[in-house]
Amino acid sequence: MKLSRRAQDGLVLALGLLPLAGSIVAAAAGWLGANPVEELTHQTGEAALRLLLLSLCVTPARRIFGWHGLARHRRTLGLFAFFYASLHLGIYVFLDLSLDFTAVAEDLLERPYIAAGFTAFVSMLPLALTSTRAAIRRLGSRWRLLHRLVYPAAVAAVVHRLWLAKADLREPLLYAAILAVLLGVRGAWHLSGGRGGSIGGT
Ligand code: HEM
């Protein structure tokens, strides 16, 4: 079955907006539990990580299954990942730490998982800022180079998730395994002379 461009766009948009809609409904219905800030941090963090990994699936899916129309959804998925990462960081800084920047700095220095999350966010920032067609044109071949930052961003995000896991490691290990496969596939293509891919592309 082949989906029309419009149906594909709708599906990707729904995929990107679903976590936000879920959080809004849960907040309105009082379903966020005893610690709503913690729950929202959880929901936005998971959404950011899943969408980031999904954006990295686009190039392998294109190449393996010949779904070339998927390429233009990479940017949307990457931007949604950045949107949730920004909400996640905003909730932590505004709601959790009440804009206490000394506490933010202390957390950054004392909690390695926060440093890993920060690394992921800082790596995603230039990708989001240069995702416009104008930036792609202006940067030329440097754009592709810059967008390789998606790999350290994804590794740091998975490390962040692994580091903060307490007892149950199944989910973070699943993310790590998915990322390992995605990076492995790209590594194999690279060694065989093919091209990898990045998020935010045309
Ligand atoms: C400066 C940037 C970041 C900060 C300060 C930060 C902070 C946090 C905090 C405080 C938690 C909750 C820890 C706990 O439950 O004890 C968390 C969880 C999480 N974060 Fe981040 N984070 C950052 C960036 C990111 C990014 C970029 C991603 C993904 C792309 C991400 C994904 C996650 C995930 C998946 C969780 C686990 C949610 C859960 O199961 O509870 N974070 N983060």
C-alpha cells in the first residue's frame, strides 16, 4: 500500500503531536500523578528520545526498502525531537528548579546524567537552527558535516537515559540497542563507500 504525500505528512504530524496531546489531556484530567513535574519531565524526555531515534531510522528505511519519499520527513521528526527536548529542559529549569541557575550549574557539575542530557541538547541546537532551506543553501557542503552532530546527540541522549535508570534497565537498553544498530548500519555503509545520513535534511 502506498500512502499519498498528504497522508504521509498527516501521519508524521500526528506522530509528532501525539505526545504533546497526551500530556495536555493528562494534565487537564489530573492524570499526572503525585508529582506532575516529574511526570512531565518523563513524558517530554521519552518523546524527544523516541523521535530522535525515529529520525535516524529514515535513511536506513529509505535505502533498505526503497522508501525514498521518507527523506523529507527526517527534518520534521528531528525538529519535533528538538521541540520535546526544549520542553523537557524548560520544565526542568522553570518548574523543577524554579529558574535557580546556581542549582542548574551544580546539577550539571555533580550529576553526570544531567551533563549527558545537556550535551545532547547542545548538539541538537545547531541542527534545529540550520534546518531551514536557506541555511542548507548557505552552508553548502558544510551543512552535511554539521549535521553529523546528530550522532553525538543521539549517543549522549541514550547515555543520559541509561545513566538515570534506576532498577529497570530494559527500556534504556532497548534504546541503546536500536541506536547501536542504526550506527552500525551507517558504519557498514561508510566502510563500503556509501553515504550515511543525518536529520534535518532535504
Ligand atoms: C540540558 C538538557 C537536559 C536536562 C537538564 C535533562 C534533565 C532530565 C531530568 C532531570 C530527568 C528526570 C530524571 C529522573 O527521573 O530522576 C530526565 C529524564 C529523561 N531525559 Fe532528560 N534532560 C536533558 C536533555 C535530554 C535530551 C536532549 C533528551 C532526549 C533527546 C532527554 C531524554 C530524557 C529521557 C528519555 C528521560 C527519562 C524519562 C523517564 O523515564 O523518567 N533529556 N532528564
